[in-house]
Amino acid sequence: MKTSVIGRRAATLLAAWMVCLAASAQQYQPTEDNLQARREFRDQGFGVFLHWGIYSMLATGEWTLNTKNLNYLEYAKLAKGFYPAEFDAAKWVSAIKAAGAKYICFTTRHHDGFSMWNTQYSDYNIVKGTPFKRDIVKELADECHRQGIGLHLYYSHLDWGRLDYPLGRTGRGTGRPTDKQDWKSYYSFMNNQLTELLTKYGKVDAIWFDGMWDQKENPNFDWQLPGQYALIHRLQPGCLIGNNHHSTPNPGEDFQIFEQDLPGENTGGLSGQDISQLPLESCVTMNGMWGYKITDQNYKSGRQLIQLLVRAAGKNANLLLNMGPEPCGNLPAMALSRLAEMGAWLKTYGATIYGCRGGLVAPHDWGVTTQKGNKLYVHILNLKDKGLFIPTGNKAVVSAVDFITRRPVKTAKTASGVTLLLSEVPTDIDKVIELEIK
């Protein structure tokens, strides 16, 4: 947890530069590179989230330091035994690519403060602090670039172990002393680390922030986001910024995140914010936990996950589906099985997800629509009879065919749309009818 002399000097220079930059960042205007990256992000539809760190060794989830009120110094000793001998970046990326995912979001540094790359600004990292001594972020980044998978990097805004992080509403039981709190020091530390991630690991498609809610009870707390966001956009103009703060987006943010819910739904209590015009992403766990939990085998079924992906697309959002790698470095077998099911489905139906937007017909209990040009894809997920009214309004329907068989589907025209007259009640995971509209 020591900061080098070089790091302190760099932090001082960076802090001064950021003060000057912050004012100009207040009125964020995305560059063309950024706007193009947003369009490409919307087209991708599906990504995989990987929550992995030394917390996997305890097998009780990524919040264990906080939820169990572990002493931060004792917890840090886990690093000395972390040796994920089975980790193979090529296998990880290959399995995720085969699942039809277009990008990976990886936890470079979670709330426990342990860095999964060879950062020069803290010895508490995968290379300096463990016997493994391999840079996980580098290996994963190199493999993503090699296999053509987008790379998103999760970065925590809070830290339960660093002495200079200002005390928030979490991490109060870790034994961390509070007399060393120093926001300027911590802010410089974060920006130095972000500079490393954006200059040493090739193209980064997004920085995925989390933890702002830790200072929610301190309404006057200033995270100085404009300066931090300006730094990121300066280093990589096409790098998108998302922040999982459970509220409407701030200036400088390029996509909006919904945690454990689809946009417009708030079953988990974290996604009640208004829906913006930015690209949207729903991050959802495959089972019940983000990080590896040995007792949590309650995985959603393949059918549930595929329908979740489809409903996200119908709400104009990407699905970022999470799994927690095991401490040995393997991806859980059940998670891989579910990914394989999704990959098989996407090989057939991917054209109705990739490059599509939410269709002109709003989501219903029976399903959703997605759209690409004049093709409207009707995704029937839950229908109890053979007739389905599609309110296309003043859009004329030129043709209706079964997406798989290409056989015509009978329709009955009405003043405000068409009724699909199906030959039988659908039982498929997703019965897709393709409408050509004019």
C-alpha cells in the first residue's frame, strides 16, 4: 500500500493539471470518436461482466471485507496466498466470444482496494503483492485485442483499505484509521491509476465506475468528476464512461447503467432513475452474487437468460451478464454452460439482437420488438393463445414471416396495426416473427 516517490511527484503534477482542466469539462461535448463509439456500443447488445479479486479466496462474495467487518490488515494477507494457477486468458475470452458476447467488463480494482494489474502507485496488487506475479489486466487485455472482443474496465471510486479515502457509509467496520483521510491524495491516486490503465493496455472501450453512492449521506461531497472524466476522454477520446451511481447521468458520462434491472423497471430498488437518451446497459448477475460464492448455485436457467437478453434489447439496452471466477482462475462450470446455451441461441437469432434498436412497438407482457431499418422483429416470449395484435400505428406491414422457417404468417389488418394469426400457441424460448414495414 506504499506510494512511490515517482508516484507522489506525478500525483502533484496531475492534481494541478486537473484543477485547470475541470472548468472546461463542465460543458462536455462528445467528440466524433466518442459518438461513433456510442453507436458501436449500442450495436453490440451483449457483454460479460467478470468480478474477480482476492475476495474469491473467501468464496463469500466481493463485499465480504465490509459485510463481515473484517480487519483491513488481516484481509490484505489474502494477497500473499493468491495464486490462480488455472487462469488462462485465452480460454476465458474464447468461451465468452463463443457465447456471442461482444465485450468483457473486468474488475481492475474493487471496493477492497486490491489492484489486478501491475500498478506503480500501490504495492497492493497482483504482481507485487502475490506469489502469482502476473498482470491479469494485461493478459486479459492482450487476449481481448487478439480475439476482437471489446474491453471495458471496472474501477471502484471507493476503497475500504486505503488510509486516504474519506470515510463513507460503508467499510466502517474494517478497523481503518480515519485520521489519514486526504481527498486530494486519494483523487490523485485514482487518476494516476486510470492514466496507467488508459496508456499501458491498448484500446479501452469503456471505464465502468462504481461506488459514488458511498458518499450519499454526505451531499456536499465533491467527487470532482468533470476533471476525471476529461482526463479519460483526453487519453482515449473514444473511451466511453459509465457510472453505476443509480441516478440520472452526469455531464461527461456516455452510457447509462441499470443495476439488476432493465430500464424502466425497479424490482431491486437500484434502478428507479429516469431513462436518458444515452446508450443503455443493464448489468445483471447470472446467479445471486457478483463475486464468487461457493454456496450460490442458484443460476438463472438458459431460458431465463435468453429472454432477459431479448427483453433488454427490446428496451434498447445491452445486457451485461455477470459471473464470478473461482479463486483458482477457472470460470464456473455452470456459468460456462449457461453461456454456451446463449451462444447457440445467438448463432440463430443474433440478427434480431446485434445492430438492432428497441422496436416501434413498446414492450408488453407477451414480449418485445427489436428493429433494424424496415425490419421489425416481434419476439414472442409469453403468449397464451394463437392471436397477437401488433400496434404498428400508421406503419404499413408489407409482409410477415417466421424468422426461422421463412414461411409466411397470416395477418389480419386493423386500423392501428395487424393481428398475427399463428398456427399454434408458441412454446419456444423466443418465437420471432419478422415484419417488413413501410
